[in-house]
Amino acid sequence: MTKTNNNQINVILYCRVSTDEQAEKGFSLNYQEESLKKYCTYKGYNIVKVFREDHSAKNFKRPRWNELKTYVKANKKAVNMVLVTRWDRFSRNVEQALREIREFDSAGIEINSSEQYLDMANCDNKMVLSIYLTAGEVERDKISIRTALGTYQAKCEGYYAHRAPFGYKSHREGNRLQRNGQQIKRTKLVPNENAHYVTEAFRAVSLGIEPAEVVRKRLNKQGMQLGKSSFNLMLKNILYAGKIEVHEFKNESAKLVDGVHAPLTDLETFLKVQDVFQNKKWKYLRKPEKEDDFPLRNFIVCECCGQNLTASYSKGRNERYGYYHGRHQCKTRIRKEKAENTVGQLLTELSINSNIKSLFVDILKDSANELNGNKANELKVKKTRLSEIQMQLTNADDMFLAGKMPSDRYNITVERYNTEKMQLELEIEVLQQINGDISESIETGLLLLENLDHMFFESDNQGKKMILGSLFTEKLIFGKEKCRTTEINEVIRILTRNDKGFESTDKKKLSKMTAFP
């Protein structure tokens, strides 16, 4: 990071929340901005601009972040640093976060955190940065899991966990205060002013006297206002008969449960409507066929139009033939066997450079041995702090239950300590893993990498998908005669480089590139 001509560091403040991170959790935009401004005053930084974001951190497709990048490109010499309160405010996606950091660093602009500040000139802090970023991504994954579990549990109890459909409105039921101070809120569907249109639609269509489209147009003239597609989907939704569809979740099979909402038609009428549509009985939660016959689906794009290639079978005289092909006007069409053989040939070309392999193994072993000698004290310190945090959480619980701490303060306190606790647990886990002997893992991993093409051809379709997803960070581009990729996994790229300049790199330089941070 270089200073401006007046020797003062110019800073852009970036504040971010997502829709599920409310002010009571200590993530409010006002709190972040105030905290960052106090930090800048203390450090003597000059604030040139503030960007406030209300968007998820799962990627960088964020309106304000894009505005920030546009501003930086137009004012490179006037900006030295982008500052956030914590690294999870910056990103919850490790790979994309590192890419953004490198992009800004190449322009001479540092990205850093006020509460988790790192000296970017110290290479050891690369490991700490990875831990901070990983902690945010792990928390995002946990939130997704909790959301999925909460949705599943709500549906099992008969609650509709999505936006209210036509004919209903959402009504928030009473809250239940849990021991951890969190409010559990259930949203129940209740009929609204459009409910009578739904009831009449099911009744009229179930008679089988007039087509559904005629019924729709008649009700639209009365004020219903539904399109053809929406109307047909409504008539096929068993929710209107008082049932909730609960899809497969982990080891639990799909099922129907009685909803807590009032039905707008009875089950018998609903089944009659399905007979009108399908001329057969209602099939509860029919499971779609798995599309496992085409492992390259979702991994390849057309060189001509840039669109994803889909796949299907064509019926020949005696058998079916599989093809990967374009959509709509795209004329690209590749036989299934040819496409998969082409990808296998691409993997064959990714041969590991023997010189780099030898250096890579030595460097990893040396780095692991060096780290093993310095982690015992660090583990002890972190475990001690973890015990202290657990004690603080227990004290907070006791004070809250005794009425000595208000709920808003309790929530902020518990959130802060739980965040630090999770981060410490992750750091301890990382340190304990580093202490293990990685020699066997290195040899096994490299052996697999040396036989990528054989693994691909011998794997089932699910295995082929896993291999492609691990190797290529961008989709494969298919032309008429060959396929190519714009970007592969960074480690694979290093190991398979064959240019002479890289082969002559000595162990010291290679060590600096691939050693543990």
C-alpha cells in the first residue's frame, strides 16, 4: 500500500449486512459505519467515501460493491485502502474473497479489517487470513443448514414456509421465548379477499363441463386476475386442499402432512381437478428421474453462442443415442461418447511435471515439519481462551435468567462470544490437523492426480462430476473439434506447468510460492 502525495492514507469504508442479519445481532450498518469512523480517527486515516450494502456475502454480485470497484478504478491514485469491520462483512466465500484481494492488491490498494487487522506484508498472516475467511464461509454454510432444517421442521408441523400463494396472506403467530433468548416465530396462512376465487375455480373445473381456460377467463372478468400458467399451477397445488408437501430431507422420505391453515377446497374436489388435467389419479410427490446419464451436463458451454450445453437422447432405428447439444437456435450437437472422450483426453494432457512434483513434496514436508515445532504453545493459548469464552457464555446465561441482563444486550453478547468461539474452534482444528503426518496424504494425492484420465474413464457418472468440479474453476468450452478450459485449480496449474523457465526455478523460489503461510 502506497500513501498519497500528502502522506495520508485515504480509505474507503465498506459496510454490509444481509437480509437475515438484523441490528440486534450487532451487524447494523450504522454500527459498522460508526465503528469504522472511530477507527479511522484513531489511526489518522482520511475517509474518502462510504459504501453501505444490504446484500448476501456468498458472492461479489453486489450492487454497492460493484459501485465501489467502479469508483476505485476511476480514482486509483486517491485510494489506499478498503476497510471493513470484520472479514465476514467482506465475504463469506474464500475463493472469491482471495481473488478480490489479489485484484485490489495489484492496483496498490489494500483490503483490511478494523477488528481483525492483519499486516499484509507479513506472509505468516496469509494463514490467519484464510482462517478468518473460512470462518465466515463455514458460518454461511451453517446458516444454510439451519435454514433448511427450520424449513423442514416448519413443514412437518404443517406450516407453509414460503411466500403466501394466491388466495392466502401470511399471519405471524405468537412468539415463544427460548432459553438462548431467541424468538421462534411461526407464520400461518390465512384466507384473504381472493380466497373465494380459488374455491370457485376448483369447484367449476372439477365438474369437467368447461375447460379450465374458460373458467379462468370468467373469473378474471370478476376480478381474479391470474395468467394461464399461474392458474393451472394453482389448480395443481395440493396446499389448497389443506395439505403441505414435505420433500425429501437427509434420510427422511417425502410425505404429505396436514397443514395448520384452512383449506380453500376439499380433498375430493382437488382430486377431481387432477383427473380433469391428467385423466388419472393424483400422484403424490412423484420423484423426477435422475439425470445421471450425462456427467458433462452443467460443466460445458458452447464456443459459438456461449450458452450451457444441455443433453438428451435421440431415438435411432434400433437404439437411443445420447447427445450434448445447444438450446434454441444453437446448432452445436456432439455425440455423448465423443464429448466424454474429448474431456478424458484433456485430462491426459494434464500430466504432472516430475521436477515440480519432487520439489513440491519436499517443500510440503519441510513446511509441515517446521509448523509442527511451533504449534504446541499456540494450541495451549487458544484452548485456554476457548475455556474463558465458555465461562463467559455460562455467566451471560445465568445473568439473563436472573433478570440482570436485558434480552437485547444478551443477544449481542452471546452472538459476539459464539462468533469468537467458532473461530477459535476452527483455528484449533486447523492447528491439530497440521500437527499430523501428511507424508502419506501427499503421496496418495499426487498418485491420484497422475492418473486423472484413468480415474475419469473408470468412474461412474457421479464420480466424473466430482472430478470435473474439483479440477476446473470455470466451465469447459466445446468447439467443433476440441474442448478447452479458461481456468483450472491453482494447485493443478502449478503442478502441470511444463515451461522451461519454471522447471529451472530452484527450491528456494518454489518454496516461497507453495509453502504454508
